[in-house]
Amino acid sequence: MTKTPPYYAVIFTSKHSNVTDGYNEMTQQMETLAKQQKGFLGITSARDHIGITVSYWERLDDITNWKQQSDHFIAQKKGKSTWYDWYDVKICKVERAYNFNAPETTV
């Protein structure tokens, strides 16, 4: 992601339940849909014992609109009723951002 701060991050941390039927398909649908939303900047995700997904947004209003988007709302309900034992959401303002990329080595 190359947006210059400030912008916002939604940090979604979760633990799956024992029932994950349909979860991967819904995740793909939600990522595709999120990319179409006003103010969406990017997403990163990792899952092992717990999952962490961070989505990036231009404004707080964009996050509110995404939370209330009808298909996303249905996915949230399914997550609560079926796919998650728990989840935690944090919304943060990104004030500064930097990264590191190791140089490629040739063997």
C-alpha cells in the first residue's frame, strides 16, 4: 500500500469455531466487495491459530459505510452465528508508516 498517512486501519482478530463450511468462499466475496467500496486502500491477512486481517481506509466514514454494507452485514451475522468463537475489532488512525524489503540475492 502506498497511501501517505494519515489514513485508517481496521484490525480484525478472530478465532474460528469448529464450523468453517463456506467461510473461504465468503472471505473471497467480501474481499472482492471491499475493493469496490469508496475509500478502500488495501488489505493484509494472516491465519494460524488466530486470524488477523487489517483493512485500510481513507476516512472513518468509509469504514462506517463498509460495516453497514448489506452483503457485508450478512457475512457479519454468519460469522457470529457460525464461523467464529470470538473476534475483536480495533479501528486506528495511521499517523506514520514505513517498510523494509530485503534486497534480492542471486545464488
